[in-house]
Amino acid sequence: MKIEKLNAPRSVVGEGPLWDQTEQALFFVDLIGKKLLRFDPETGDSRLWEMPDVIGSLALRAKGGALVALKNGVHALDFDGGRIEPFALLPKLDPSVQFNDGKVDRRGRFIVGTMDTAMKDKIGALYSLSPDSALQPLDDGYCITNGPCWSPDNRVLYAADTLPHEIYQYDYDPETGAAANRRIFAKTHALGGLPDGATVDADGLYWTAICEGGAVAAFRPDGKLERKIEMPVKLPTSVMFGGPNLDRLFVTSLDPSVFGRPSAPEDGCLFVIDGLGARGLPEPRFAG
């Protein structure tokens, strides 16, 4: 196993890595830096799009371009011209809430959550955005929603609430998009940090960044810890499998100076872990 720091632009709060299997490139966001970035690991080339507000996550669209989860809702981004237009906004969004992490399910819906900007109260929620731009609530009672992803058979939805150190499972109906029977899948107190962004590999292992714990953890489908990988930074934020064989694990991180704490040169950088012996699944595109 090898962990390498990549020569990608450094982020204030790197989040939401998403591998584009077609272009063999990694998209990720700088939440506080208000940027969407595209990085080509083969050439080292990067491109960025400036956002008008904080950005929590993105989804690639089947018709081209992307959806971006900005503070007040989901917006459509035209890659060529950089034009950003509202796509799905909540009519009565609490000003103390902002949109955060999200991913696309295998029927082309964008599952995206909100969070308390003060990171104190459980006023966040999990939403499902259908291709016709209807934004429907799935569940509430979150402080910071993170890491939505699915089991390989699409029947289990995972989501984390970061501050309580809890990762949940739902029974998920891929045909209707309904999520039910929320239960605790795993807790991360013993790992020394908070569950952040996540993904599921082809064998059904759930991989998550342990922010403040300086690690990436993999859990078996029964919630038992399979392995823990120490990272060169204390604040990794999210993970995504990529590469031609989907066997490289990309890891974003944040710069603790955003919290008024000292930072090191590696903080906020993008990393890749090779030689894990695990492979991811292709990420779907939003169908609308």
C-alpha cells in the first residue's frame, strides 16, 4: 500500500470527490473556497470553476454539465460557459442551514443533505432530487449530513451525521427512492474522529474519512471495522475510488486554519492510496 500526495490545487475545505469514468478525471469541491475543481491524475492538469457561494457537493449530469449543491439549494452548471442557474431550491430554507454532501443513486436521483452552519443543532435533513427537479425530504434530525452512498445491490442507503460520530443505514427502494428503518450502522468515537465523506466498494465495504482522527476506515456490511489506514493529515474529509480499474482511493482534506488552528503544508491537499486490494463501483450520473 502506498499513500501519495497529488499535485492538485490545495483546498481550504476539500470535499465531495467524484470520479468521472468517461473522462478519467476526478472532480472535487473546495467548500469554503467556493470552487469546483477537475483534476487529471495522468497529466496533472487541473481546471476550476468559481462558485457564487459555498459548495457542498456535485453530481455529473447525463446530458452534460453538473449539478452543484450551493448554500441555498441545487444549481445547474454549464462546464463550457461556467453559467450557473437554479435547479431545485427549497422555498423556506432556514438561513441557519446550508446544503452539503450528496451523491447520485443508480436510478439517477441526487441524494443530498443539509447541515446546521453553526454545527450545533439537528436542523439538517436528507433530500432526494428526482430528474424532474422535484426535491423531496427523505429524513430529518441531522446536524451535518455526510457520506450518502449505497450497497452494491442498491438496497441499503448509508448516511452519516458527523458530529454525533454516527453512521446510519436505511432500507432503500431503488425503484421509488424511498428510505426507511434508519438504524445505527457504526460509531467512530473509538477511531478518534468524525465520520465524513464515504463510498462503498464492489465487495460492499463502506469506506469513510475519519476527520480529526487522521485516518480512512473501512467497515464490513455488518458494521464491524475491517481496516484503518493512517493518513498524513489529521483532517481527511472524503474518499472516492477512481482510476482506470477503480482501484485507487482518492482522499480529500481540509486546512485547519479555517478553524483558527495551525496548519501544515499537506493540509488541504489531495491524496491517493494505491495497493489496497479493493475496487470501487462506477458513479452514476444524474438523469435529468
